[in-house]
Amino acid sequence: MKTFGGIDEKYAGYDQASVLLQPILYDGTSTWGKGADKGFGQFLIAAENMELFDIETGYEVYKKGIHILPELSEQRSPEHLYRSTYELAQRLIRTGKFVTFFGGEHSISIGIIRAYQEAYPGISILQLDAHTDLRPEYLGSRYNHACALHEASQAGNLVQVGIRSMDVSEQPYLNKGKVFFAEQMAGNTDWIERSLDLLGDTVYITLDLDVFDPAVMPATGTPEPGGMDWNTMISYLQQVFSRRKVMGFDIVELAPIPGLVYPEFLVAKLYYKMLTYKFINHGQ
């Protein structure tokens, strides 16, 4: 059995695991760099080479149990993917375990977020991303990666962090009071407290890896200059997880570059850090 980080099977079985890891291998609507459907496999290889003791916290979160679920590989259409991810997320939420999702490109998040908004009325959506992703439709579909947060923005509380690219057509849907642009974040930390103040008690995080600067994370389909660095990101996530109850999260848009391993190692470490912050703050 393939396990996350090569952990012993006693920590990786479904019944013992507190964490479910759902891979969704979809890259059907990406419009520039391809390969996000290959990200999960490289992520797992990187995780196998990662040391599982967290120096910052002194914690070994893998002992809470991490179970990898069967891959979802819906390829018929963006509409079929939306329906499949929505229904899958509904089922997984009902397990009572902490559910995490790994893309695939950002369109995988649309149905998942809808399921979380229905299961937890009033939940805030925290989007960490270079792009606003607020188009109501793109290339003939409401379920394109460029539309990833449109439905969420209309249905509830969306806070956007790291934004530095958008189309003019998205302006009517942009709530500027809840957007933290990368240029305004650079060189200061006041945005951290202000963004936390906008989040409710419960939060779902959708993290597009292009939120990072391309110097840190080049392996993504639409890299944008001026993004976040590693230490800023984990410092912020530590605050989010410690001060709000995170109900689930997804990580999307890892498009591996052959021969370049550090991006997927960063993603493996990021995923593990997020679990660490979740369970050291809210252990159940």
C-alpha cells in the first residue's frame, strides 16, 4: 500500500486515520502550462524523502493517521468534474474525518467548496492565489479554472490573499475590502491581522500554488511575479490554523517540471505543515 511520507501502514489505514487525502487528477481546463494532473504522483515521491519530525513544533502529525483515498480521475467535461467533486466532498465531509484534497488544477475546488458551504453554513473561504478566479464563465464553461471562486464569492464570505493578476471582466465580482493584493502585502505584516479579522470562526482554505513567487514555486501552470515566500506563508498559515477552525483544505496547480524536484518537495512540506498546524491547535 502506498502511504504518505512512507509512513507505517498502522498510521495509514482508513479506520485509524484522522486525515483523508483525496487526489483529483484533473487538468481539463488549464489554458497555459499543462501537467497539473501529474502533480500528485510527484508530490508523493517528494513526501517519501521528507523527514517527518517538525522542528518548529516538535510534533509528528503523521501519528494522527493519514489515509490516501482512491484517485478521482473524471475526464469527460468540466461539468462532470464539478458534479463528481461536489458529491464526493459531501460524502467525505460526513465521515467526520479531516479531509484534504490535492489537484489537479483549480477547477477541482468549485464543487468541493460548494459542499463545505452547505455543510457548514457561514464558513469563510480563504483563497491563497495569484489570480482572482472570479469569472462567471470562461471558454464556454462556468467550471473553468478561471471561474474557481466565482460561485463561492456569490454564496458566502470569500477572503482573497496574494492576488496580483485579474481580468477586467472580474471587477464587478471583486470585493476589494476582502482582497489583499501582493503589492500591498510586500514589506509589511498588517495584512495578516486584517485578513484574520475578516474570517469567521470556521474556514476552508483553497491554496493555488501560484500564490508563491515563481522563484520559490516555478512548477505551476500560470506563474506570476511578486508572490509570497515560504516563511511568510507558513507564518500566516500558523496564525490561521491557531485562531480559526479550519474544516478542510485543498492544494492545487502543481505542474511538475521534469528534472526539477524542489517544487514538489516544497508542496509536500507545505501539506505536512498545514496538517501539523491543524492538529497541534485543534487535536481532534
